[in-house]
Amino acid sequence: MMKKLRISLINIHGLLKGSGLEIGRDADNGGQTKYVYELAEFLSQHKDVAHVDLYTRLIDDPALSPEYAVPVEAVNEKLDIRRIPFLGKKYKSKEQLWEGLDTFVSGVVQHIKSHNIYPDWIHSHYGDAGYAAAELSSLLNIPFAHTGHSLGFYKKKKLLESGQSEEDLEKKFKFKARIAAEEKTLELSEFIVTSTEQEIETYKAYKNFEIAKYHAISPGIDTRKFVPYYYTEADNDKHLEEAQRKYWVSESISKFLTNPHKPFILALSRPDRHKNLHTLIDVYGKDKELQSIANLVIFAGIRKDIQKMPESEKDVLTDLLLLMDKYDLYGKMAIPKKHDVENEVSIIYRHAAEKRGVFVNLALHENFGLTVIESASSGLPVVVTKNGGPSEIIPVCQNGELVNPQDENQIKKALRNVLTDENQWKYYSNNGAINIQKHYSWLSHVNQYVELVNENLSLSSGAGIKKQHYPAINIDRLKRKVENLLVSDIDGTLIEPKLSNPGLKELREHLTNRTDKMAFALASGRNLELVKKVIKEEQFPLPDFIICSVGTEIYYTNGNDYVLDKGWAKFLSGRWKRDDIVNKLKAVKWIKMQEDEAQNPFKISYYYEQENYNHEELIAALGTGWYKVNIIPSHGQFLDFIPKRASKGNAIKFLCRKWAIPLMNVIAAGDSGNDIDMFRGPIKGIIVGNRSLELADYETSKSIYVAKTAASSGILEGLKHYKIIK
């Protein structure tokens, strides 16, 4: 029997909460937010699913509900919204979040480890979450699927065609990061979920199109909510609430209209040029007969003051109102300012159906067409764009007519046909109500989806069918409950060739045979290649972690693969200006730049001679920014400049926080000045007997043990002192 699944959904931008979504609030709170929330809800009700965790950003903004600042919100017993803080507390648009995604990934890993809630499967939504899922998949060795929702390639193309410069677009929309993330999800995800077969074609613009696998699964709608107009609520209280809502919906529309009893032509979308609402007003405005048959009702997002809205939305709404004036549609056209998206949309559709109206969607291209199936499920016939998803919905459901969204004559004929032929209206209405339940319910969506996930996991022993191009980490080693972590410096501590490496053989045996309760890390001034060389030459067991280049890089190991922790790199990049520091240090004549392989983005390395060392001169050369830089001399000949945040000690703290290892369980061993930083706080230190001058004054205390013997022998002595080994 297949074990029940724990699934993590990732939806980073926008606003998610259990007490009602703010759909239509802005461009980041539309169909995607609704889709992801409902997917989470219906997945959590599936018999094969143990739990669903929905990861998003924590927002603590006085302008928004305090619910968005709750770290873990239990929506039902099998669904939690888990909010991870990054990039401050204020609400930000999705374009502003790209730079913080590595911090988000670190936060998710830390959260998963500390709550011990490792998923079996990850599913990301939109490019930003796709980036995070690819990183998490590599760090945790957990397979993932991805849904694009919209693609950067086409948005960029459209904006370039409208005459905007590449440079301005990059600044505003971060297309380089977005398109690179989309390419990565095609390469690394187990499969891409699309709404229609047509949507698969849209990925052809990407280099990695061929590498990816695709499954078209129609989105579902909540058929408990979108019920036919003739359905009556059995529950008395709910019936009353429904009646109240219906009254207010009717009021908000009829106050615009001279004859509110006529059927109405309904449109409902965001105020987006692409939704082509102006063409609908043109068709209606030019046709007196259509005006005598029906009213026109347009719900175009939620507005308070058009003047204060984003430029693109302001332009669209202004145009709609100007067209209303141009054709003198007062009393015939309603354009309400707001509606409760969560509770009233289904009522709006039913109200339109009771009036024997028609729903219209003339988008230039509609990826899927959720509004088409929502209205159909309510028994409301549709006249809808033939471009995109609707051309797959209408033939299956027979609930309305497809039109060219730019052919006014065709649109007019279709509207008249539905509104004036009662038999035609009933045929479309009944088909919609019946067929949507059959083909487009959330139930059929999640059944199909869970089947695909189970199939993938059973064929791949849980690791995902796709051969990861990304090195997979030994997650079981990182998952385990670590009681002790030994972190050792290499040169002079672990190995000391001048003294013939005392104790190395015995320590190697101890580490090779260590139990799961002990983790082992190497921390060195060397770069990764030189650390690997030592491991190979000395036939050392692979460490769980490598902290190298004087604490500026962290790697995880697995076989011959080494994965860089990007979260640590992101943490270091704050306030670090590498080129500026190199230029300032040109004034210091007694230092000489080390070779290229000794340098990295967060480490500038020099040689010096001990008798020339002058700390004050270095500070003077660095000027006012000196306090943002760590200056580390070691072994009387090497000098490193690294970000203030970078150090072996801080790297240990970062690792321990991320993988939930208590600092008091860490033992760090070293021999020189650049190891001092590891001995701070509750960490237990071992200073080996062959220590360098910088550590000459240290004596054994409660948290530091000064060994009598050298190198590995001194480490063993310290481990016995701390009762880690007998």
C-alpha cells in the first residue's frame, strides 16, 4: 500500500489567508492566488494525502490584515499556510521579490527541519516559486512539479513590441532572473502542469522545452459554490445569507440602470488592456437593437479612486468610462466599483442567468478561461474568445459560442443569437450546468494530479523519475537528529605534515565509523578544490558540510557532488563592495595579491611578511567602511579581507540554524588566528597543541580545551575531554 503523501505547495507572492482571499486587490491577486488556494484545499481532502503545506511570504504590514503575519495558519486539520519572512515586513509586488529568493529557500529549509515536516513532493506556482522549488529539490532531494500560470518570455515580447526599452523593462520586471528560473523549472521539474493542450505549445519558446514533460490537467472549480441559478440552499441560515448577498448584488447593478429587469450582457475581469473590454462596449454602443434587448454590466476589478490606481489600470478604466459617455450608455450600462470576490462572484453569475443573460469574455488570448466554466456551472451561456483555452472547453461542454475577439460583427451576431432564441439559451444553459460538473470539478483535477504524483514516486522509489542534473544531497544524513557536530580546521589542525600528522589515522577511523548522531564538517581557509584534494589524499570520510575560503562559502557533500549554499552567499552580499575594497588596498605596499584561484566573490586574499604587518595602516586605507570588513591574518603570511558577516563562526551559526543543530552541541577545533571566531558563544572549542602565536595566551576553561598534543591527536584529546568519545 502506497504511503500517504505530504505535499508542499509554494506560492510566494500575493496574499493568502484562510478567512477569504482579496482577489482583484492588485495584479498579484488574481486567478493564480485563487487556483493555488483551492488546489491546496481540495488536495487536503484527498484520501491519499496526509497533509498539505502551503508556503508563502510572511507580511507584517499595518496596511494589511494582521492574518498575513501569522507564521503558521491551520486552515483545516490537513492544510496549513506556512509564512516565511524575507525582504522585510512590508507587502511587495512580485517583481521586487526576486533578490530575496535564496533567503526564502533558507527559511523554508530551516522551517521544515525544525518542525520535522519533510514533504514527499513539492509543487511550485509561477517563476519565482519555480526558482525556490528547484533549489529546495536539490537541497532536500525531493522531486517537484511546476505550474507556470504565465510566462516571462511573452510578457517581455509584448512590452518590447509596445516600444519600451529592454533596459527599463529589466529594471522593473527582472526578466533575466524570471526567464532563467523558468528554464530551470523545465530542466529540473518532474513535470509541468498546464491547463490545456494548447498551453503546452507556449513553452516552445524556451531552450529547455524538449527536456520537460507536460501534463494538461483542466483546472477545477468549486462546484459546491458555483451552482446552477435554479438551485436553492437547503440550510436555512445559508439560504438567508445568500438572499442578502443577492439583494446587494442586484442593488449594486440596478442603481445604474433605467430598466433593470432586462437580461444583461455580463463581463467580469481585471481592468487589463488584454481583456479587450473596450471592444465589447463598442459592439454594444453601436447596436441600438442590442441596447433595446439587454443591459451591459461590467465588473472590472475593484476601485476606490481611479486617479490613485496603477497607470495601466487607470488607463483602461478611464477608457471604459469615456466609451460609455461616447455612446451615451447612461441607464443601459453598469460598471460597479466593487464586489466581494470570495462570496459574490457566483451570485453575480446566477443573477445574470436568472435574468436570461449571457456572459462574455473577449480576451485577446485566454490561457484557460476559468470565468467560462464558472459562468457555465451557474447555468449562464457564454460568448467567448476562440483564442486559447475556451476553444477546448466549448466543444466539450456545448455551453456557448466561440468568436474572434476582434470581429465586432461576429460578436454582435453571437450575442443576439443567445439573447433572442429561448431554445438556444436553454440548450447552452443546461449543457453548461451538467457538463462542467462532469469535466471541470476540483475533484477530477486532484484525482488526476495525485495519480500522476503517485505514479512518479512509485517508479522512482520516491526520488523522482527525472535524473537530477542538479547534484542530489544525502538528505537522510541532513534529516537525522544530530547530537554533536565536530567542525575542524584543516591545515595545522587536522593535518600537520611537519609533525608527521600525529593521531590522523585514529581520528580518521573514529569519523569513518561515527554513528548518525554525529555530524562532521571541515572549516578551512582553503578553497573548495584544495579541501577536496586533502579529503582525497588523506582518504578522509566525506564531511556533511564544508565551510571553506575562510567562511565565505558553505557546501553540502554527496558522493562526488558539492552543492553551494546560495542562502549563505545572499546573506553575505549585504553591504559588501569587493571592487571598492581592492582599489583602496592598492595604497598598501607590503601586501601582494594572491593568485586567482585563491579569490572568490566574498574573499580578497593577499600575501604579507609578518614583520611588516600594520593593522592601523589597513584600517586607514579602507577608510570609513573598514568596520564592514573582517581582516584576518593567519600563519604570519596570509591576509584575507572578507565581509563582516563572513567567518567560520558565523557560517557554523548559519548552518546550525538552518539544520536545527543546537550550538551547544558543536565542538570546533583549530590552531590559528582565523579559527578564534569558531570558539565564541556556547560552542565548545579545542585548540590543538601546535597552536600558532595568535592563540598562545589561551588556557583551558569551561568552553575551551587547550590540548597538549598536536594536530589530530589534540582533536582526539579534546573529544575525550568533552566525553564525545571514550
